[in-house]
Amino acid sequence: MPILGHKIKLHPTKEEEAYFLKACGVARFAYNWALARWIFLYKSGETKISANLLVKEFNALRGTEFPWSYEVTKWACQMAIQNLEQAFKRFFSGTSKYPRFKKKGRCKYSFYNGQKGISVSGKYLKIPLLKKPIKMAVPLRFPQGKLLSVTISKDSCGEWSASILVDIPEKSFVYKHRCETQASVGVDMGITTLMTLSDGKSIPNPRTLKTHELKLKRLQRLMSRKVKGSRNREKARLKLAKMHRKIARTRHCALHRATSLLVRSYRDICLEDLNVKGMMHNHSLAKAIADASWREARRQLEYKSLLSGGTASFVDRFYASSKTCSNCGAKREGKLDLKIRTWVCPACNARHDRDLNAALNICSVALSDRSTLKACGEGVSLMPLTGHEQSSLKQASKLPAKKVRRK
């Protein structure tokens, strides 16, 4: 059964907003208390520290030292301490920095509500300890599912939203962008063109940050000139935050339209496993790569293809997709600079567009790997390949064998 989330804008009253702020404050206090306690126990020589241990200790003190924490849902405290445990796990795995204390006005305002006591009826959301339901901007997209949790958060512009997690029965689930074809496509991610497809089509890059960069700089200068703590500075900060929100939403909307178009049109989508984090160290291209949001596009294609009944295949990041000829399989010698957009194969004299050639190679190699899995994988049923896949496999058979990278 798929578990999906739907983020919806809220229209709370003054009483409901006061409750939201109080719940966010309790969650922030519980997080800071647990972090201080974690540091104290660790310095005392305790190594087996867990969120469950801290939750039990916090609940034992709530009645005497923190009685005001009972004015909001219990999940606000418990989930904040659980989040701290996840933050330490990310720190010890090397994916994030050491957890820091949250400061009022400088951290994200959010709190969690568990499954018990929440319900949705049309455009109204009911959560515990609030008499009246909260009005939502739109109804829930998955009304046939079972509500698992609700996370209410506030953005930098003061807008409240609810992220509702729903467990949907597999029999009643119908995805809007269901794929009805058997076509396959290779996708090469780029900056000038966001996606170049192996069938010759392309999706342009909206470049949302570059479009609004001048206005963003002007708003940043205006805010820097205001006195800290003044009302004029808060007004300038709000204008700047709204511009950042507009850029993020425009980019997100463009990516959703592009990925939805792909999963509707193609059954199997082949991509390159790009090391986006490593490519961001190239300071001359870091801003453009971040503006293109390749990682977000991959994330959307992965879950949308799964919901639409298709698959998302990936080619190894060390495969030279741009330097390999898609016609004869010969590999170009030397370095292929980014400024070179077309090149001629020295073996067969075929002229290639850099991005289109890479998309063709990605599709061919991904489909060849997929056919190997179908033939040799244990417990995998054999599926007939389509005509487009068979023609792509013929091209893949001409490509040289890939070298195995040993660790």
C-alpha cells in the first residue's frame, strides 16, 4: 500500500494560530532540553543514550517542572526528541553537522500530531485539543486513505501549512498520471536545456533564480540598510522572504510539470546517476546546478514512475555517456570540454550533438542492464521487451564493455 503526503495551506483563526505557536514553542523547548541532557549524559560517560530514554525522563518531569506543556498535544514533545535522535544518527554517519540548540525566531516553526484524534472532512482538518476544525485551502487529495500523521509548520512569510501523511489501499489507488504506453527514453540532465531526451525532444530549463536574481539583489541591499530590530527591517525581510518563496515555488512547479509529462509518456525512464553534491564543488557552475535542481528532478521521477506503473533505471556515474559514440560505440580520446556542444566520431565520422548522444547512450546501457536482470535475476518474471527497447538493445550491443570499478 503506498504511503503518500499532501501539503495543504491552512487558514487558521487567531485562537488556532496562538495554539500553533504554543505547540511549536513546546516542541522547541523539548528539543533543547533533550539536547542539553544528551550532552550531559555523554560527558558523564553514558554511551547508550536513546530517544525513548529521554522521553521517559521528560514525561516524569512534565507534571512538576513543565505543567504548561500539557496545553498542547503530547506528540509535540515526543517527536521533537525523536528528531534529535535522528539528527545524532546523521551526525555520526557523517551526513550532517553536530545538532545545535534552536533559537526562537531563528528556527523552523513546526510540530507533529500522531494518528489518534486527527480527521479530515472536506476542507476542514481536526486535530486534538482544538474544539473547531481548521480550514484548509483545498480538500485532501487522497480521501480514501487512512490518516497516519499531520505535521503543521510555518514558513518564513508567516504562512501555515499542514503536511498530511496518508496510507492508501492498493486496490483503491488510482494515479492521475498513469502511463499507458510501453516506450522507453534516456534523459540527459543539463543546464542550458534541463532535460534532453533520446527521441530528440527536450525540456527547457526555466532558470528561475537567474530570472529573478537582479530583483533579489535589490531586496537584499534594501534589507541590509535597515536598522536591526526596526519595523522597516521586518518589512524588508518579509519582501525578501516572499521573493525567495516565489523562486522556489516557480522552480518546483516547473519540475513537477516536466516529470509528470515524462511519466505519462514513457514506461521506462533511464537516467544517469549524477554526483550532484560533488559537482557543486565546481564554483563556476554551482549556482546553475543548484538552480536546475537535478536531485529534486530525480526524486520526483523515481516516485512518480513507481506510482504510474513504470520504472526508473540508472547508469553508473563513471560511464562516459557524452564521449561514447551512440552509432558505433567508439570512445573519443581526450577531454571533452563543456564548451564543445557537437563533435565528430573519429571511427565512423558520425556527427553528434553532445546532449542527444549522451541521452541515447544512457537509454541503451540502462536497457541492456535491465535485460540482464530480467534474464538472470532470481525470482524475477520474464517480460517481453518492446520494439523500441529491442532497437535500443541492438545499439547497446555495439558499445564497448564497461570496466568494473573496484573499491
